[in-house]
Amino acid sequence: MKKSGVLTNCVLLLSAMIFGCGRGDMPELGDVYGKVTLDGKPVPNINILFTPETGRPAGGVTDEEGNYELKYLEGYSGSKVGPAKVTFEWSPGVEPTAAVPAKYMQEGFSVEVKEGSNELNFPMESK
């Protein structure tokens, strides 16, 4: 009898851990997409990271045309609604495709992610 109670408690605990981290715990997300340019030219293959004041960041990678779309988690696109700091980085082992100034890589931009669709473009200047 005692063994059955322990097993039941383990199953309940495991279920709470699995389902407790489900969609019900997700923050409100806004879809975020746009284009990253340097001196008017697309910046391909650069990572873009949106870091909110609280919670997990969202990220994406630009395509050959400099376009990106953020992912929050696998299967969930967007970024947490609210203020966020945006920074850029090259993936380890990836040859940089542009000479992006350090200020964009470290300081980045400050943005406000809103409910719904957010087109956020990042026109960077080399000078």
C-alpha cells in the first residue's frame, strides 16, 4: 500500500512538472520580424537577440537579405511584450559578413515589443 502512494505521488509530481511548464505559463508574445542593414546593405547570417527586462530572451538569425523573425521557444514565434534590449552577435565558427561596429554588438538598441505584429528594422551605420 505504501509503495502505491509513493508511485502516485511521483506520477503527480512528474505531471505537474511537465504540464506546469506548458502554454499556460507562457508570457504574452508579440510577433517580431524585420530587416538588419549596415549602411543600407543587408547583413546576412547575424544572430539577433531580444532580451526583456524580465524573463527569457528571444532570438533569430538573418537570412541572405538581412530579414529575421524571432523565436521565443521551439514552436513559439515572437518575443515577450514590453521593453527589450536588442543586441547582435556572430555564431561561433561563422565568418562575419559585415564589419558591424562594436556599439551595436554590445549596446544595441532599445525597443518596445507590442501585442500583435511588430516590424522592427535595424538600420546600422558604420560611421
